Amino acid sequence: MGIMNITMSRKEILFRICATVLLVLTSCLVGFGHQTKVLFGVITKKATFRDLNSLYVLVWIDTAAAAYNLMQLLFRGYFKKDLSRTSYLYLAWGFYILDQGVVYMVFAATSSAMQGSMLGVTGEKSFAWMKVCDKFTRFCFQIGGALACGYVATVLMAIISSMSAFNLFRLYSPKQFLRLKPSPRR
């Protein structure tokens, strides 16, 4: 049996660090963003991420995704133990599935928050919903910047996921479907 090492390449480390920073930035911009306005001279209204459920979910999912990437960096960055080929194969499948799941969750949460935020920008006449961004422009620009950071983080995590797929499927034979390559003889 061949011995495999589970350490990451420098590119994957760089992509994970950048994605983690962008996910934390997205969570902080959305979570700490607020704006208070006095409407009609008497009513004080404060716009926060808690006003839209999709923004609330986005904060939690991006925080969890950042923690996942940080755990991957710590686990695989400092884990120098060589593994047997079958143990490495199971870990490679686990990393691949987890990376795919995290990418899809972050993309879904960011897209949901974008869709909900667009109602704040455009309003909806049939429901008599007013354009919120006419009153809270600074808050809306902050959320827009956060969503842009979220989409960039999603692209970086998709690249990481493709690296995981490459690391997994390079172990299989190109001639026979899902059959492992023979172990190299030393």
C-alpha cells in the first residue's frame, strides 16, 4: 500500500485564507450594519439585518463556512501524519463532500439574501411594500457590498472544491470507472 500525505498545496491554503477573510467580512458587514432614521418627523425606525430573515441566515451560514475553512486550514495544515492509501481515500471523499456542501450552502444563502434585498431596492406595488432603500441608503449600500463579498467568497470556495475533486479523482484509473489506480511500487 502506498503512503499518502494529507497536507494542502500553497494555492489551496491561499484560496482558503482569502475565502475565510471574505466570509468573515460578509458576516461582519451584514451583522454590524444598521441605520436609524426619523420618519415623518416622529417615528424612529432602525434598519438591521434582523429585519430580513435571509440576511439573518446569511450571517450564520457565512460564519459557519468561515469556521469550516479555518478548521480545514488547522487540521490539514498541521496534520503531518502519513496515511495508508485507503484511509487517505476516505478522507479525500469526506473533504470533497464537505467542500461541495459548504459551497452550495453559501451560494444559496447569498442568493436568498440578494433576492430579499432586491425587494428593499425595488419595492412591490401589488403588496404595497415601499422601497426601503430610498430611506436607508447607507445600510443598503453596506448590504450590497457584503453580498458582493459573499459572491466572491463563493467563487473562491468553488475553486477550492474543484481542487478537492482533483485530489480525489486523481486516485482513480482513467480507463476504468471508479477503480483505484494500482499502488506505485517502491
